[in-house]
Amino acid sequence: MAGCGLCIHRCELKEGQRGRCLARVCRDGAVVADNYGWVTSIALDPIEKKPLQRFHPGSRILSVGSYGCNLSCPFCQNHEISHPEDLQGLQQMARYIRPAELTALAERFVPEGNIGVAFTYNEPLVGLEYVLDCAEDLHRHGLKTVLVTGGLATAEICERLRGKIDAMNIDLKAFSDRFYKELIGGDRRMVMDFIECAHSFAHIELTCLIIPGENDDPEEMDAMAAWIASLPEGKEIPLHVSRFFPRYHMQDRPPTDVDRVYALAETAAKHLKYVYTGNC
């Protein structure tokens, strides 16, 4: 048996067994990233699509994803790679890209406005080792490293990102323990601690997807925005308030009303300087 200390789940794994995230496995008595280097998705995106509005605006970034996630969001938009039904089939179609090869690929797109690599689409932290190795190589070549993450990781893991990650968009999916524990299998306090840690060394922006009947209470948004503002220079942290569309296992409700998204953004703006709406 070997323990994985990445996140709240702290999976105890037998030899050859996968963790809850599907990406980490016990091999030779240690838990490692089985998805190391395996890329399932890749695209050159506008930086605003991450979304990052206040980090090198107008630039582009090479975005890559692998497979696996340590949350179980029933509304996941990328469930085909985050929670694949046929993991073996997904692994067979993935492309193996070494860190140096990824850096070389990113450099090829610099003339098109590329500033580096964003690890996104699935949860990048379940492939932490690959992210760190790539970040070091990217920095040696003057390129940026970005994470788009759910932030469900320990303080120790966050500290390992210090000096390696330039910017993050972190999902703060709700401001209630019920939402995190019952709906997505996470831990709100761990995500909040991760945000505080990340804010101490990287540019961060936060995203909240507004789901009808789940996290669309104005009082909850007010409490979330007030907490963000309470962080050191927290009023400057951008918050993206995004509209939900039915996906995956959550198709029992309509898209979020646009007026509700705008109203919640106005509520957040009472505390924060930069509030953006998405998917509207």
C-alpha cells in the first residue's frame, strides 16, 4: 500500500491500483502520475479563454490537457477526458509529449503571439510531476506556465508550484460546504487555502459557474466576494461569473438565466474591482 497526499481524498492504493482521479497509480510502492506526458487535447487559444483577463491580455497560449480529475462534478464540460468511460481507449489515442518537446512546440507558436503553455481541460494537478518538469523547461526558454485548476490540493502541493507557475485560473465553484461535499466530492476549505497560497506567488483569477438552484443565492455570492476581498490586495483579484449550460449528468435544469448571472456579478462587484461575466 502507498498513500497519495495530493488532495483531500488521500487515496491508499495497492500495487497497480488507480486513485479516485484515475491519473495517479501505485507503482513499485509509490504513487506516481500515470498520465505523465500523455496529451489528449491541445490547441492554441486566446489567453482570455482560460479565462484570464488581466494576464498578458491579447496574447495566445498553447493549451494542453491529459486525463483524470479529483473532483466529480456532475456538470463537467470535459468529462470525456476528466472521467473517461473507456480509459484504455483514451490512453491509446493520447499523444506522448516530453517536456522538452512541449517547450519546442510552444516556441514554434511564439510568432503567432504565444506566451507559453496552459495546463487545462482536465485537472492538471493530478499530473503534477509533468506540470513541474514542463514549467522548469518552459521558464528556461523564457515562456510562461499557466494552470487552470479546481484547486483541490494540499498546501504542500501548492508550495511546490511556487516559482514554477506564473498564473492560474482557479475554480471557486461555490461558497457552501454542502455544494463541495455532496455535489462534487471536494472540500471548500482546502480550495480556499489553495487560493490563499497561490495568491502569494502567482497571478490568479477565479471562476464561479452559476448553477440554478445550487449556488445562485445572492447572499452566497456576497459572502464569496467578501472573502476574496479580505485577502491581501484581494479586491484586485478578478472573478469570472459564468453561465451554466446542461452537461454530462446534470441535464435536469435549464441554462442559468442571463439576468441572474448579471445580478450576481453586480453583487460581487460591491467587493471586487474586476468582475467579468462568461457564457452570456
